[in-house]
Amino acid sequence: MSKCKLMVLAASNAGKTTLLKTLKDVFIISRDGKKYPFPQPHYNVPDFKDVDELIDGIVEKINMYEEKFGELPKIIAIDTISKILLDIEAGILEKVADFPYGKIGAEVSKFVHFIERDLVENFDVIVLSHAMYDEKLKRYVAVNPGGSYKNRGGFLSEVNEAIFIEALGEKRTVYFRNVKRCSRTLCDDFPEKMLLEDFTLQSHIEKLRELNTDTEEWEFN
């Protein structure tokens, strides 16, 4: 079955991490300024000196998952990619004084290529990201490090499926397609939005798997 890739965006405290609670057969890579709070297999990523150390740690923990459960997870969730990329940027800015964004771009690309080459090829991948409202653009934008990666659109440019969680008071809404809220989908069956209480991430991933399977039979490789 073809693997799927999904980005989940929201402002702080909108409930991104809580969405992960419904996922089955998942391994969560957590780097969000706090420890992962739910009883699911996870890896709280410690401080890292470079992207190679970060990748090695992730691979080691996925192998440990396989040793413990006798099989690999079906889903890898990264909570959050924005925090990881900003940490990569901050680490390089501390060490490189002259023209740091060339190095930042190279390290960010290395991590994104790891996701695309090693994770997406083997697992369904869910990537969580912070978003913030841009007053100039009058819409939400994903939080990204500076430099060329941000100018290319960040990880949002790498996905066809992205949902946005909006919090207004106690009300939470999931957007599937809305240009002002960092959301997009190729599935005509999804509505523009729905209440978060009527949505689960597990059922959404299962639907995306079905769509990928339907598309796979038309692929010539």
C-alpha cells in the first residue's frame, strides 16, 4: 500500500499534539520544548549538535521499536518539525558568524531529505508544525527558519495534504482546504472544514491510505 504524508498546522495551544492520541501503530518523534504527554511509543529528542546526530538518534529509536514489538511502526509522527528546524538554525547561528544561512540551508535540506527518502518511503508520515498569523499577508503561515528554505515555502511545499486546527475560545475547527489557513487536499470528498470533535487523525490517515491505493494502480515506474 502506498504511504501517505500529512502536515498538521496550528497556532500554539490549539491542540496539535492531542490529535496524536488516536493513532495506532505509531512512533512519535517529539521535540516541542516539553516531554510527550501520552502513553504511546515516543522519543523525546534531546539537544543535538548537528543533523547527523539527530538522524542517528531517530533511526536508533525506530530500530528499538522494532526490537520491542517485533515489527516496525506503520506511522511516524514528528511533533514538531518547526521546533526541530528552528533548533537547527539556532545551533548554526551560535557557531557560524559569516554567511550562516548557506550552512543552515544545507542542514535543513539534509533533514528534509531524510524524511522524504527514509521515512516517507517506509511509513505514513505525519508532520506537525506551528503556524502564526501574518498581518501583512492577512493569512496564517507555517513557522520556518530563515533563508532559502523559508523562501521556497518550507515543508508545506512538500505535501499535497495539510490540515489546520483553528482555536476560537473553546471551539476547535479542522480546515481541509483554505488558503488563509495553510490547508490543502486533493480529496474532493473532504469538506472545507469540520468541528474537531467530529474528527480523528487515525480515520483521516486511513482515508488518505485508500486514496493513495486508488492512485497507485495508475502509476508507471
